[in-house]
Amino acid sequence: MRSIDYDTEQYQDYARGRALAQQQLQVWMSAFEAVLPERRPLAGLDIGSGTGRFSPALAEAFGPVTGIEPSVRMREVAQTQSQHPGVRYLAGAAEDMPVPSNSADYALMFLSWHHVQDKPRAARELARVLRPGGRLLLRANFSDHHPRPWWLQHFPNGYEVDASLFQPLHEVIAMFTSVGWRVASFGTVTEPSSGTCGDMLERLRLRTLSFFGQLGPDDLEVGFRRLEQAVAADPGAPAPVFAEPLLTLELR
């Protein structure tokens, strides 16, 4: 996987390219609520918080949130666009978080796990910062449980290239369980449609997905040409939905 430097790539367009409609956001909040303790408030960590698309909603629903994000530019956007009295953003990464031990009730990693360079170290660091019984909400893709978004089919070897960015599910589970975690649940969440196919094409053109960083110029050109031709047939059609994996781990 080619590493994405968010301080030079994507940060300007990320919030727009990865925006969630209120209805989509609410579906995720409901999914998180279903696997978190009922008591309130809960102290949360949003690891790989990016431009802050989840942090304020987490704080509103569950209690104070600390966003952990290594990119200076992404944190700047988050602090500008998503101010909330219950949210703070800190420089850090999953492998090294500037927060006290046993200080959080849960952590969310939403499509950030594949960016982690030292995954075993991150699993141990997550165990350090969460309290016993704490939950890790891991919205990650897995090479053997891939959501297969509809638009990937138009890019050369699209499914294979995207799946290659991710570990198989059993490998992730084995790594976490070896350092004191257990699987609390595994399922899928289906967001409402992101709008029309034409809307989705406009967001994809911003290239704010890691997938696009793995393709050469020729494959990008071919893929977008094919996608544009497919969307042109009915640009107002609702963008197809797909089921997205959510793995919940509990610290013993």
C-alpha cells in the first residue's frame, strides 16, 4: 500500500469528499450506541479523526471525545469546521496516543486501521488507554469481508486493488485477542444512499479514498472514463448502497 501523506494530499478536499448526510451519520450513531455501554457520559477516542466528521456527533451522543490525528492539516480543518465544546483534537497516532492509561471507555477507528504502520503496537496501545471492559469500534474493511462499492467495478482490477489494502478478518482478530481483547460482535451496517450516482461521481473525482493513491495515471484515466460513461446513462439514479463491516472488540 502506498502511504497517503494527508499534509500534502487530500486534506483540502477530504471533508467534502467524505461528507456524510445527517441520515447516514445517524445510522452510524445508532450502530455505535448498540454496542456501547448504556451509561452516560462515556469518554471516547476518535482515532484517525481526520477532519472531524464523527467527533462532534460522538460527543453529542455519548460524552467528551478526544480526536487523535497525525496530520497537522487534517487537524486544522477539524478544529475550524467541527467545533464542539466536548471535543478536543491532539497530535498522535494509534501506536502512540498522548492520553493517560485507562482513561477512555471506547475508541472509534473509522476506516483508519489500514493506515496504521505498526498494528501489533497499536493493539497494545489501545489496550493501554482503554479501561477494562472498554470497547473498540473498528469500522475497517477486510480482504475477505469487502463491501465491494458499486463504482469499483469500473476501474481496472478495482476490487482486487482495493481489497489488497486490507488484512483478512481472522488476522485482525488473532492479533487483538493475543494482547487481551475479545470479540464482542461482528456485523454490517448499511448506510442510506449517498445521493445520486452523479453526486457520488463528483465526490469520487476529489480522490479522497486511499484506493485512488494505489493506481497509476493510466488506470485512473480508464476508470474514471468508464465510470463517467456508466453514470451518464442515468445520473439521477440513487447511488447503490452496500453493507459495511463493523467489528467490536472488548478489552478483558
